[in-house]
Amino acid sequence: MRSTLRGVRLILLGVRGSTPAPGADFVRYGGHTSCVAVVPDGSDTPSLVLDAGTGLRDLTPRLGGQPYRGSILVSHLHWDHVQGLPFFIAGDRPDAQVDLYVPAQNGRTGRDLLAAAMAPPNFPITPEGLQGSWTFTALDSGYHVIEGFRIRATEVRHKGGRTFGYRISDDTGSMAYVPDHVISGGIDNEVRDLIHDVDVLLHDAQFVESERRLADAYAHSTVDDAVNLARECGVRHLVLFHHGPARTDEALDAIASSFTKGTITAAAQGDVIDVRRG
Ligand SMILES: [Zn+2]
Ligand SMILES: [Zn+2]
């Protein structure tokens, strides 16, 4: 559907890391795991989704009864980034058309990489059990064009399998999506380049400085890591993302209020973020 809205918009459908966080202390920032819908310039309908965490379930009611026709870029295969996939009703119907990409690794097909977690006895169905027309691609790092966006996929340091950060741009603006990334051991130049000068960066901020030992052990970033990286790379708007599942609304309010609003914000489920170059 055409829209008079200009520029790319991001709909944050899930902002947690590790595991969903239901409960009264998590209502405002939301409990779903990582998932972001990308609405192209001049459209009302997302054609690209970043990660398939449990937040993917919330895309279905936003499509107004229509099937999903578009792509899903998965940063890596940890549960919190793929578990929404079999519960995505708009993508699991005969008229759905979905191209899913996962980071290439170990010479395996995209289907087989996904089926390592999504197949009996771990789950009732395999990837081809999804209705509609699905493709599963093992994506190489480098430059791609997907759904009309210029996409750069760059390997980032994390733990347990290959992880990509993505830079997504069109003529109206640019954003980078790096939900899981450990910084304390050093930042690769390719990663600086991936993030350099973007309008919006969604970055891992799972831990705070007092939890540094855990951040390093689990290969994640702290809020300070994300802030320093964003400043160094000239990011215009940093969105702290992939909050720890125990981080309450109150704790996230305290983090968010320590920064200038509009420049550094804490991701909240349901937020719509304008990527357009200011
Ligand atoms: Zn994660
Ligand atoms: Zn991870």
C-alpha cells in the first residue's frame, strides 16, 4: 500500500535478549525477544524483518489480514532470534511468500541451519512445514540488495555460531542492526565501518557496567559500550536494544533518563522509529 509517509520506518516488535520477559515489571518496554519490522519509504507495509524472535508474532495483526510477502534477515541462530518463526501466522498461510536469510556457516544450507533447532524432537515441524512459499538462504557476508534495500552483512564478535550485523540503507537514510555483539575484547574495523555515520543504530545493550563480568562471559555489550561505540562512529540516534530479561521498566527508565532524549533512547516494544536523515 502506498503511503504519504516519507523515509524508512522501524517498528520495534521485540526488544529483549535471551528469553521473553512477561510480567507486571516489563509492561512498558515489553517482553518479546528481538524482532524489528522495516517499512520502506513511501509504503505502509513492512517488506523486511530483522530477526524472528517472539516479537514476530505481533507483526500479524499489523498486516490487516494480509499475508506477509517479504524477507526476514536473521542476525544469528540463537533461540531469542528465531523462536517467533513458527508462530508467525501471516507468514504461515498458503498465500505467504517469505525469503529468509541466515549467516552462512559450516557449508550447511539455510534450511539445515534452521532445522538444527526447528525439527522434531525439538519442535513439532521442520522449516518446510511452514505454509506458503518460503526460501531459506545461507547468506554470505558482504553487499546484497534485498527488497530494494542496500544491505551490508558483516560478521561481529559474539559467541556460539556466526553472527552478522546488518547495515540497511536507501536514498533516504541508513540504519545498522547489531543486536548481539561483544565489544570489550576490541572492535573490528569492518564493524566500525558498518556503523559509521548511520542515522539510526540498534545495538546490544544487554548489561550495565556493574554486570561487566557477565557481559564478557556471555559475549554481549554494556550500555556504556554501546554509547561509546555510537559516539565514536558518528551515529545520529542510538537505540539501546536487546535488554536483559531481568531489566525492569523502572531500571530502563533510569538508564534512558541519563541520556539526551532523541540522541540515545532505550528501545520499547511498539516504538516506531524514523530513519530519515535529519
Ligand atoms: Zn540475542
Ligand atoms: Zn546471541
